[in-house]
Amino acid sequence: MSLKIRFEQISKRFGPVEVLHEVSFGVAPGRIYGLLGENGAGKSTLMKILAGYEQASAGQLWVDDHAQTFTGPRQAEANGIVLIHQEFNLAEHLSIAQNIFLGHEIKRHGLLDDRAMHAATRHYLDQVGLSADPATPVRRLIVAEKQLVEIAKALSRNARLLIMDEPTATLTPGETERLFTLMRKLRADGVTLLYISHKLDEVERITDEIVVMRDGRFVTRAPTASVTRQQMANLMVGRDVSELFPPRLPPATDAPEVFAVNHLKVPGWMQDLSFSVRAGEILGFAGLVGAGRTEAFEAIIGLRARSGGDFAINGQPVRLNNPRAAMRHGLTYLSEDRKGKGLHVDLGLRQNLTLMTLERYAHPLLDVAAETAALTRAVHDFGIRTGDINSKARMLSGGNQQKLALAKFLHPDPKVVVLDEPTRGVDVGAKRDIYFLIQALAQQGRAVIVISSELLELIGLCHRVAVLRGGQLQTTLDADQLTEEALIGYATGTH
């Protein structure tokens, strides 16, 4: 069951760009390793080499003391190595069972054995704590449920080494605890787990050792118990990041109300939501997965049907029937799904930045020089790290993709900015950059709304936090009332 891995002088080039530089370290069977590093540190590339999605440009991968070069993921899986991707790798139109056994179908007398696959799927779903029917199409699942399907699919491959890339990014605390229980069971069974996460509190709780990478190089490894969270963060970024949040500057006492929502109703999600936000204020929205936070704001900007609701911007009633109308009135919404709804990852940085404001650059022909100048300013203002401004968005790391998405949705110069999970899947250094950007938006007089599952993020950033549960607003807490206990209590109904 056990599997021993060693990376020896692994390097990787994409064209002229070297993203891994002679990385060497090994992992022992039956342990949980936290693989840490900023976005762009090379963690995911190294794991793709291990799982057969990429081949090293130089160096050698050793599996159980045998030199290996996997030509594809199926070959790696045949050796017991399975990667759970950060970005879902599911066929939306197929059922859960069909996704789990896609390419590994169970057959009986030469025909697909649907009954056996459904029974096995039920077993794997029980292991990850998902109660959905195996026949349910994946497109009907929420993001957190899709993550659990990805984990169940990996379990079906009988992994001896399991790579988890940000597996808890969309999970509730309860789902995360079930995942950790499962990880401990797999470790006890001799499975090696490589756990990539930017949630250092989780790394501290679940891993036995940490391995730190920076700028495509191996930095250090250490027993997790010997390193504090602060030391982990400093090792990742190569500098002291003790000041993660900017000083909280309150809005002016006479700041005007910029955006007001009255009696919003979203069928199946929100019963009656009213709130307002002032110029210079950062208003947070907390709640468990399924509380209706994202669905409420999708309904506000016209991405989802609503059965009631009145809106006002700067005291004037407005009709928000679709995202373009919302943008025209000065309201933008950055989705939690930056690759699905935030960016066109196969387009260039310039095209992504100006897509929402093309009328500025078409006279009537597109002024590419003006677009390029705007991109150059955005790269500087938002701290976007890119080796080539003519590259496609998919070539950026996760944190830099998020900064590009922020630049894109701020390019129309909105009065109200709604950011849904603005730091999901980004490293501690990029988080700090984004937090300071959010404060700068408020200091410019904009009204900022932050939807987040990270309680410390809401506590560190916001002037007020509204807590939703079961489609209803439970309370709104001022900054001096914000504690993890209070937010969890109202979100779960135990306060």
C-alpha cells in the first residue's frame, strides 16, 4: 500500500521561462505533507509532473526507488498517484456516478454495469459526507458539492499517494472536518497525502511536515509542530508579513449612503433582505455555504431571477435588470468563480482588462495602443506579476489572476464594488496585497461589499458584517463586535 517518492533535481521550462529550478526532496509513506508557497512558486507544476500531466525538462522522479517518467495521468494513476485539481475536472452534463467512473467504467458481460457503479458511488460519497443521489447531474451541484465529488472520484482510484490542491476552498467548517477525518484514516492506511493550501491554520492542524517552495525552488522542510503560522508565512514570501491587514480607517461620519437594497426576495434562496452601505465603508457578508450570500448578489445584478427588491444608488431608485445595467449605474460584481465568470483565461491580459469598457477604445476601430497603456497602468497599480504583458490570462498564477480580475471589474470606475470570495485560493502575500487594494477602494470613497467564508478576513477588513442564515439576515455586527465566536454563532443559529 505504501509509496515512496523522491524528486531529484527537477526543472521545468515553458518555452524560455523556467518555472522549476532543480527541486529535490522526498516524501515517506503514510504521512501528510503541507506543500506551501506563494502562487507561482511552482507547487502545482511540480505536482502535475508527479501526476503525469506534465513532464520534467530535466531531473528525475523516483517512485519506490524506480526511475519514472509518466507520459499521462492514467499511467500515474496505475502507479497509485492521483491528483485532485484545484479547478474542477468534471463533465457538467454527466451524472455524479458517470463522472466518478469516467474512463474506468465497471462492465458486466461487456455492458456498462450502472447498478454496480451507482452502489460504489454511494460508498465513496458516504466517505466524503455528500448525500446526493449518484444519478444527479453535476451541473445541478453547488461548488462545495462538486469539490466533494472530485475527492470521491480520487478515492475510487485506490490512491496510494493523493495530491490535494486547495481541497477546502469551497467547503464549510463541517465538511472540512469530515475531510480531515478521512485524511487521517487514509494516513493510517498507509496513504501518503500532499496537501496544498493557503489556509495556514488548516496546514497547522492536519499535516505532519511542511515543505516550502519559493520562486520555483525548494526552500526548506520541517515538522509542522516546529514552525508557527507566522514563520510559515514568512518562509513562503521571503519577508515578514506580520502586518497582514491594513489599519482600519473608518468612513467619514457624514459619509452618504451609496447603495441601498430593500426587501430583496430570491426564490429558493432569500426571503427578505434589506441593507445599505456608505461611501468609504467596507461591508462584509458572512454565512455558511447555502446561506444565500452569492445568490442574493447574483439576483441584485440580474444574473439570477428575483421575485422582489428595490434598489437605490446615491439615493436615486435604479433598475438593475442585468450586469450591463448594473455597471451603467456604477455597480460591479466580481464572482467567486474567477475562471468561470471573472476572466476569459484563453484571452490576453489586455483583452480581459478592457472587455467591459470597449466603447472607450473603439473609435470605431480598436485603439490597441490605448488598451496597452491601460494594461501597463493596471499591472503597476494592482501589482500584477507577469513576465509578458502579451501572455494569456491562464499563464498567470492564481493570485495574479485575481488581481487582473479586480483590475477588470474596477476599470469601469464603479461606485459600488461587490467582491465575492476575493482571496479564495491565493497565497498569503497576494492576500495582503488584495486587502490593501480593498482598503484603497474604500478610501477613494467607493462602497465596498466583501462576501467571504474566511472569518478572520471579515474581522480584519470590515467596518460592519451582515450574517445570513437560511436565506435571512440574522444580524449586522459593528467592527467592535466582530469575533469568530459571534460570527459562527449567528451563522449556525446557536448565538
